[in-house]
Amino acid sequence: MAAVTITMGKFIAGILIAILASSAISVGISAMLISAPQGPEGRKGDTGPQGETGETGPAGPAGATGPAGTTGATGATGATGATGATGPQGPPGPQGPYLPDYDSGWIDITDKAGRNFNITHNLNYADILVDIVGRTQANGNIHQMYLGLTGYLAGWNKTYGGTSFDYGYSAIQVSDGGYIITGLTYSFGSGMGDVYLVKTDSAGNMLWNKTYRGPGRSEGHSVVQTSDGGYAIAGYTESSDVSNNDFYLVKTDSAGIMQWNKTYGGSLQEYGYSLVQTSDGGYMIAGTTSSFGAGGSDVYLVKTDSTGNMLWNKTYGGTSSDGGRALAKTRDGGYAIAGFTFSFATSSYDMYLIKIDAAGTMLWNKTYGGTGYEDGYSLVQTVDTGYAIAGVTNSFGAGGYDTYLVKTDSTGDMLWNKTYGAASNEYGFSLIQTSDGGYAITGQVYSILGIDYSDMYLLKTDLAGNVLFYKNYGGTYFDIGQCVILTNDGGIAMVGFTNSLGAGSYDVFFVKDDVAGEFGLARVASTANTLTLYRGRNDVGWNYVRIRIWKID
């Protein structure tokens, strides 16, 4: 093919012709669209490619706060900072007490009751300030009780127990001046009858109480403070066969914590009523048995070692009913037992006194009574080496049952007897010999209103059994005294139970009687070199004294 040559002018003219032709075609098409009817809708075109990301819009509102995260682990403790500089000295404190010019230290004056005694200080100075303090025990609390003397100590009474039935049967005053009481409680412990032990201070305020229980219902009828400062309690407990009872012995420490307990008896009934600690550190318990002996019941005596293991036992009595209620050490190293006998009685039951040696061998026995009923509940060996027994009689007296006091010589022969009571019934359950040689008895006296009402009473006699005074204690219902003791201030205290007073159906009832005498310590004279003091003749609080003296300028 021959080459075609196009000049620039021809090329430009060709482009213009093409543009014009295109315009004419467009005009013609437009005219056709305007004048022709609308055709059907065309199909949707394909989606074009995604456009570019637009600019970021403005921030939206803040969302809700999320839950707190868990606390992170504690960081390590930082190093201790350097000690700061010492601050300025504070102002001077108040003047301390001046040291005394004389201090006696603690002086034992236990043997000075009812006496003057001198303290020699050798200050050669008359114008002095004196401070006097005392102690009852060498390491006891410091006091100034009745400094200047007093002639009267008021009595008081206390009850102990809960909302059920609680009974007091025995009490002693112990080495710290307080008291220990034993009995029976249904308010505390198992709630089904437990031995009850109550410790008080010298004013009868309870310090603590404890309960103890054997195989079944358990009662405490006698308590002693033991040579190691603890306590031993004797009574009885139901055996595993609840129809029977055995002697029950409990040993505690000074805080009442049980150290051990033992039971003694046979297949029938044993009741322990009285306890002593023997010279070898063991124990002796007196009561009644129907498991052993010659009759339906007999006096029963059990001797143990210091840990309660039985060493031997003895029975005393005849072919009928006999029993022991009280046991006392005698000055010959033996023992005496009081109780009741039907085997050797005149008619019905008689008061029964048995004398034995240290091995339990009977030396003699005696009975006391008439044609009616007599029973011996309490026994003491008297200062003349005879015996006094308190109990009950309906053979003698004013009517019904009366308190019965029998005095014997050293071989048990009766010297005299007394009855105390009126038309109602009176029972003597406990006896002591007092410092004046007379006797004090407590028990139960019924009201003339009927047998449902009775009082605890205190009967004081002279050496011959003549009444010096008689006092009743209690309320409008039922009150009874079970034990009477001498107190270290020369007074008398009694324990029993009441349903006139207290919190429950029955409560332990503890009464301290008024005491007249001389109590305390007094400064009676002074010189330039000595101080004279007087200790009351009945005082028990000032066994140790300390005197400090300051010279007054």
C-alpha cells in the first residue's frame, strides 16, 4: 500500500469536521429523547469499587464506667527512715513523794491481839506524820480495815444459785478468809443433780463456782480444805444402776478444778455424809450402807490414801437399822461417829455415839434417847475431852420434834441433855462449841402456821446448855440451816437453803451473824522515839503491819 501523507493543516481540518459531526448526532439524539415516549427502566448497574476512607468524625459521648478492677498486691515495705533529731526538753514534772524518814517494813503481829506493842523508830522527833497499813496474810492485799478500832461487825446474808433447785449442805472458812460451800445444784452442770462448790470472799461475794458429777445424780455433803490448799468433797452419787447410790469423793485444786474422783460401795445403797482429812494425807468418810454389815443398814466408814484409793472399810451396828451422820477427829488420834440406831435403841430410834481408834476398831458405843425417836446429826469433841451431840427428839421437850443436845464425858456417859423448841417442830442439824465454852446450833424451826413454812435458826447456849439467844433467818416460805461454823473474826456463819429469797425455786442460803468485840488496830501513844499501837482482842485482819514516818519541818 502506498504511504499516505497528511499535512498538519489537513489533520486539524479533519478533527474539526469530526467534532461538528458528533455535535450534530448529539442534537439529533436529544431531540429524539424529548419527543419519544419513555422506555422501560433499565437494570441496576453493578456496584462500583469501594471508595476511599473518609475523614474521622467527631468523638462520641463517654461510655458508662466499668466495674472496679481487683486490688493489686501490696508493695514491699519501704526502708525505715532515719531517726529524727531529739526534741527539746519538756517542762519539769510535779514533785514526787518524799521518802519516809522511817519505814518498819512488814512486821508479824499475829500474837498481839488484845495487847499494846511498841514500834521504836529512834527519830528523836515528836512532830511526825504516820502512815499505818496492814495485811491479813503475809502476801495478801494491803488494807486499813477498822483502823482506829470498831466494836461491832454487821452481819449479812447471801444466796447462790440459778433458776432451778440449789442446796447448801456444808461450809468452811478457808485460809484466805473467804468461804467454801458445797451442796447440790439443778441449775448448773448437767441440770440433773450435780455436786455444787461455791467459793466466796470474806464478805460472801461469789468468786467462782464449780459442778461435779459421778455416774448419776450427785450430792456434796461435806467439804474440807486439804493440806495442799485444794479441797475435798464427800457425798454420794447414783451408780450406773440409778436405783443405787455409792459414796462419792472429789478432790480439786485451789481453783476448784477436779484432780480425781472415786466411788465406794456395794450393790445396794451407800450415803456419805461426813469427811475428814487424816494425818497421813488420806481421807475418812462416814455414812450409811445397806450393802454391807450385819443389819438392814449400818454405819459405814471408809479410809483412803491421799489419792482416794480405799485402804480399808468398817461397818458398825446390829441386826436392824443403824447409820452414821457425823465424824470427828479426837485428840487421842482416833475418831468419833454420831448417828442413829434401831438395833440398840430403847424403843424406837435412839441417838448413837461410837468411839474408834485410828485403825477403825470400835472402843465403845453409847445410845441416848427415850421411848420415841432420836437422831444425832452433828458431833464435836469438847474442850474437856467429852462430846456434844446435836439432833432431834420426840421423846422429850415441848411437843412434836425438838432440838436435842446431849453432853457426855470422855467415855460417852451422859452428863446432861437439853431440848429446845415450842409447840411446832424444831430440828438441830449442826453444832459447834464456841470460844466461851458454850454451843451454837443451827437447823430448822417450823412456823405455827403449818409445816409448809420454816426458818433457819441460830441457837446460842452457855457451857451448861442454857439459852443465851435465839435468832431466826429467812422469809415467808421455806428456809433451813444445815451447817454452822465459827469465823475467824469470832463470829458465826450458817449455810443451808431457801425458797423465800434468791433467784430460783431453792437457792443456797449463807448467813453471817453480827459480831460484837474489838476489831482493827489503833494508835494509842507516841514519844520522840516510839509509837504505841493496840490490836483489838477479836481482830483477825491485822496479822502484819507496816509503819512509815515522816518528820514535819
